[in-house]
Amino acid sequence: MSNITIRKAELSDAESILKIYEYYVLNTVITFEYTVPTVDEFRSRMERTLKKYPYIVAEKDGEIIGYAYTGPFVGKKAYDWCVETTIYIKHNCTNNGLGKRFYQIIENISRAQNIITLYACIGYPEIEDEYLTNNSVQFHSHIGFKKIGEFKNCGYKFDRWYHMVWMGKTIAEFNPHPDPVIPFPQFPSEKLLELGLN
């Protein structure tokens, strides 16, 4: 892990990040998306995220091998203190502790933003198969997420039905008058270093 650096994503990273995501669209049910987005569409998604939330990448020997970000949960004002988390790691670079490291940084940033709750939306198989296992649920349980809901047979991909679960983790106190959420772009460079980004 010492030769992996984690930094804020740039829009110029879109093509490299999309190559990671493409594998999961075409070969797994980790995402319920059917079609690989274009680079322009993917860059637009990144741009929307970066207006308020963190989008980070991991690099090894100059190659991006994973990315993570948070985004709005539902999107209405009352949900401001909640975010949905997303992490993808290059399919042949897993099981090296990077997912846990990503989450440590995402949690640090989210607390600094005054976020209180993290949610993860996870594909879940009735029976594990070649497209989807329970690894993501097990990983999130290991780092402190709790299962809070399940939608049965809500996703159809590769001619099969799959469930989806929501998991959540509270990372700060619920105060009667919570501080407003601070947009990620407002963090100065020294704050990013403090939060674990290179």
C-alpha cells in the first residue's frame, strides 16, 4: 500500500476511471447499468459530483487503479447530512486494503463536510453466481456499516433477477441544529493533506 497514492480526481482522469468502470458494467451486477457511458457523459457525472462532494482516485506507478466518491442521497434539502458512497477498484487490483483506505479518507472528508450518515447501495444475489457475490456486503459490514433495507428482485441483468440492499453508517452525532454542509471544493490544499489525500 505504501506505493499507492490517493488524490483528488481531475476531470482529465475521466477516461482512465471509465476503463475501470467499464469492466463492472459489462461483466458484473455490481452496477445495474447496462451500457458503458461515453467519456463525455462520464466526465459530466464527475463534474456534477465535484461541485459539492469528494471524488478521489488511487494511483500506482502513475496508473489509476481505483476511485471513490460520495453523492447526494435522494437529493432533497432535508437529506443534506446524508451521502451515498461509491467505490470501484480495478478488477485485478482488489484484496489489497485499498477499499478500506478509500473509506477512511471518505469518512474523514465527510466528517469535515459535516456529513452525519453514509449510505451504500449494493447489488445482492439470492445465490452467488459468476456476476455477483456477497463480498461487498461482507466488506461494508466489516468496516461498520449495518444493513437497513432490502429490495427483492428489483434489478434484472444478464437474464437474472437480483436484489439490492441499503447499508448505512453513522459517523457523527445527530445534533438538534446541525452545522451546514461544507462543499468539498472549499477545502484548501492543506486541509486535503490533513484528510489523507496526497
